[in-house]
Amino acid sequence: MTFSADRSTMIEFRDVHKYYGDYHALRGISGEIKSGEFFSLLGPSGCGKTTLLRTIAGFEGISSGAVLIDGKDTAGIPPNKRPTNMVFQSYAIFPHLTVAENVGFGLRRDPRSAAEKSRAVDEALEMVGLKGYGGRAANALSGGQRQRVALARALILKPKVLLLDEPLSALDKKMRELMQVELIKLQRQVGITFILVTHDQEEALVMSDRIAVMFEGEIAQLADPETLYRRPNSRKVADFIGTMNFIPCEVLSQGMDTIEVDAKGLGRVTLSTDQAPPPNGKESPVVGLRPETLTLLYPGQSTQDRTVDGVVDEVIYFGDMTYYDVYIGGTDVEVRLSMRNVPGRPILDVGTQVQLAWNPSALVLFR
Amino acid sequence: MKGGWFRGYAIVYLLVLYAPIMLLPIFAFNDSAIVSFPLAGFTTKWFTQMADEPTLHDALRNSLFIAVSTAVISTLLGILAARASTRFVFPAKGAIMGLIMLPLVLPEIIAAVSLLVVFLGIGIPLGLITIILGHVLVCTPFAIAILSASFQSLDKSLEEAAYDLGETPLSTFWLIILPLVMPGIISSLLITFTISLDEFIMAFFLGGTNVTLPVYIFSQFRFPQSVPVIMALGTLLVLLSITLLAIAEYFRRRGIAKTGGKNTGGFL
Ligand SMILES: Nc1ncnc2c1ncn2[C@@H]1O[C@H](COP(=O)(O)OP(=O)(O)OP(=O)(O)O)[C@@H](O)[C@H]1O
Ligand SMILES: [Mg+2]
């Protein structure tokens, strides 16, 4: 990721708590979102992503703590006075207005002349690829087009922060992937801070400069996509982002810079301390390994990495990829690995004896 | 042949329901002062005779004034109640809404007599105002039922979007909510107007010396010679009611289609 960390802070959460009656929806959220950043709030359903987003917009008051926008405490400032605009999950296109009236809605209180405003509307429509759609009834639009109208309507006010609550979840897969790319481009073009709520980890990884992973009202990890993927700070985060194999292990010794573990099937491994996030002490220790960090060695291939013998238990064919579930080291530990299907590389059968290459640097220790 | 039985039942039911009403226009155009078969011939004189009945004119004026006032007041009350019940959570909401809807099933004569006692007790003179109060009591539950459906089918994020785009809660109400529930409001106005126009019990008990159309019709039945005129008047009233209800239903459906909701129930 090329995002530079030395930008100014746009949003700051200071120990934000939110109660709905007795229900503790936000449990001490702290963190910063940088100016011009594409930031995602990622987490399973009900973890409080929408609630957190709505505290920025001003739709949801907070029970304690503070939300700062561009250095200013937002307490008591209503949504219509905040420098934020929102793209709603349902798009919330006003059904009784035309596309142009929808897009220009936020300019009603703008002192500019009607001609200037209508030019601004045209520009906004062009920016989202809806040039010439201004006269259409908002009702007569497809899902993707509504999405764009909602974007144009929010961006025309040039907010400091654009808030997007699962904006792509109502679109089909093709359209979603297209809009992901368009949103990234749009964000680069306008330079506005985007905060995206999503429960789709792939979407978050693709689009974001940084991601906050949330569970049950708390931020579990706040990091850039690569760190999140390669160095998740807990088993829960690792499990939520992509696929990870967890292999039971025993911690043998802990040095200043290294940790010695004995992983079932893999044997003794020496890890550096940055491969071991702070222990939570609740679960028995495991090492995590992503499927693509394991490589199947075909006959005649050799490797500098360490190897382990295995038996293929399951073959899952995906077209461009094949997933293999393999028992390793003569144990009952099963790992999943992914291999790209390139010409000349046969798909193996269940029961085949195989050799896997792996590198200790790809391991993460959770304990 | 379950379906066959059911169809037979439905036909008999509709006959019993509508055949008497069909008699109205038949005798309204029958050239005889006596309401009986065989028919005597075609005439429109009963309709023209209505023009020469000053008490009928008074009754019509009273009824229109009452119906318009009732429609406006109960629809306004309905807007407030529907908005409150669909947007806000408040203690004992279910019980309060239940009580507001209760007049829908309360025996009207009981309500009328109770109101009469209250008005006499606190010394409010009986007249058009007291009839309007009675009619508002009867019509408001209908208004709430119609308007709740409109307000409920409104996506909450539409309001939030307007608020987010710089409007105040008040201007949001004018710019977004009102236009979108307008079909429901029109529907409510028409239906409460129709109910008030046809209402007899409240008007009879609470009107004092003031006469509305239904009360006028009731009083005229004592005079056999005026029965054909009543038939003519009844024909017009039925036509008016059906027209108004049809328009109301049109608006109700259009409103639901507009806000993208599902059509559940309604009065027609
Ligand atoms: N107005 C409310 N009253 C009571 N509880 C609420 C309210 N809004 C949200 N909650 C609860 O707070 C929790 C967090 O809700 P939130 O909408 O923020 O979740 P989310 O992470 O956006 O989930 P999803 O992916 O399903 O949208 C949920 O358990 C929800 O039931
Ligand atoms: Mg949500």
C-alpha cells in the first residue's frame, strides 16, 4: 500500500461507548482516520459498524467518549451541520424527484445562481458516469444507477468525509466488482476521506488504505490490508480475513527476539517475536498458515524451504485454482493449500502422497 | 366442487348486499309516488323536485360543512398519530394506539350518548360543532389506519438523507415526507369525508335542531309522498360515495407503489 501515514487526522474516536438501552453496542472505540484515506469498517453482522458510522454522520448520539471531525468535537452538532455526507445502503433516492433534482438536493441552501447549480449537477453526474440522465425519473433507474446518483448527490456538497454504508451489497457480483474499482478511482480523483462499512472482507481488502476489523462493538485490529492479512493480531481476525490453517503447537521457549515452538506435523520452528502478536491466554496455542504459503512439490521439484510429507484428503477444483486438503506429517492435522492451475500441472487425486514446501516466516503464532 | 359452493355463496352474499341498493335508482326514476312494483314509467321529476326543498338545502349545506371540517381535522390528527406511531418509540405505545383505534369497533350509539351527556353536562350548546366533534371521534381511527400505512411504507433513510444533505427536520418533512405521503392524505380526506357525510347516529344525537342529510332522510320517511325524492337523493349519495371511495383507493395504491411498499389491505 502506498498510503503515507503522515497525513493529518480527519476523524478521531476517543473511547466511544454507545448503549441502546441495556445493550452495549460500542465498547470503547478509539482510533484515527487520516485525511484523504479510504478507510473501511469491517466486521460480522451486528458488530456495530453501522452504529459507528452513524455516530460520525450525527444520526446516532454516543453515550460517552468523543468523536472529532477535523479536530472539532462533534457533540451536539446535528447531521445537517456536519461536513459529512452519507451514501445509504438502500441509496435513499427521493422517488418523487428527478435524477437532477436528487443530485442537486443538497444545493438548495447554496447561494449560487440556478445556472451555476445546474452546471454543478451536470458535473457531478458526469463524474459518476451518468451524463445526460438528469431529466430521468429517479424511479426508473437500475440498482447500479441509483448507487451512482446517491454518490453524486453526496459528493456534490464536497464533504470532508464521505460515509458509505454497505453501498455495494445490493448489487450483483459483476456490478459490485465494477463499482469497487470505480469507487477507488473516484476517491483518488476527489481526494475526499471515504469511510466504507462492509462485512465483505474481500471488498475491504481490495478497496481500503486501512481497515478496522470490529467484533462485538470493539476494534480488534486497525491496520493496512497487507498487515491485516499477513499479520493478523488474533486468531479471530485471522479467521475472519481470508482462510487460515490453524495447527496446534507447543511453545518451547521464549527468547528476546525469537520463540521456539513445536507445531504438530511441522516439527520444531523458530519464529521471530513479530510473528507472535500479544497473547490473549484464552486458547491453547496454534500457529496459523495461509493456504497460498504452502506449495505442493511435484516430482523432480526441489526447494530451499522446509518440507513436510502429506496425504491428499480432498480436492476442490475452482477453475483457476485448486484447493487441496492434506494430512501432514503422518498426523491427523489437516491443512488447506491452494495451487494455481497452470498448463502441465496435473490435478492430483485423493490419497496421493505429496510433499509440501513451507517457510517459517509465513507462520503466525496465536496463544 | 368446493369452488362451486364458494362461488354460489359469494353470489348470494353480493345479491343480499347490493340488491336493496339497486332498488334506489329504479324507484328514483319511477313515475309513481308509491314505491312498489310494477314500475309506472320513466321520470326525472323526483330529481328536479329536490331543488324546491329548502330544508333539504339546509341539510346539504350542514352536511358538507361538517364533512369537510371532519375530514380536515381527523386527517390532521391522523397525520400526527401515524407519524408518532411509526417513527417514535414511547412507553405504552401499543396500549395508546389501541385506545385511539377503539372507536372503530365501539358501538357508535354508546359513544354518541356518552358525548351527549358530556356536552349537556359542561353546557356546550348542541349544533354543527358538536356533530363535528362526534364525527372526528368516528373518523380519526380510519384516518390513522390509512396514514399509518403510508408512513410505514416510507423508508426512514429518505428522511435521514435529506437531513444529511443540509435540510432541517421541519424542511425535510415538507420536502420529502409530505409529498410522499400525499396520496395517503388525499385518500384519508376522501374516506373521512364520505364517512362523515353518511353518518347518522352522531348527527342525530348531537345536532340539536340542526339537520344533516342522513337525519333529513330519516325524518322525511314519515311522509309517504316524499319517499321517491328520498330515493333520488339516495341515488346521488350512493354515486358520490362510490366515486369518492374509488378515487381514495386510487390514491392509496398509487402512494404505496410510489414509495415502493407492498399492498397490504386497505379499505377497498
Ligand atoms: N436503534 C437501535 N436500537 C437497539 N439496538 C440497536 C439499534 N441499532 C442497532 N442496534 C443493535 O446494535 C448492534 C449493532 O448494530 P449495527 O447496525 O451497528 O450492526 P452492523 O455491524 O452494521 O451489522 P450489519 O452488518 O448487520 O448491518 C446490533 O446488535 C443491533 O441489534
Ligand atoms: Mg449495518
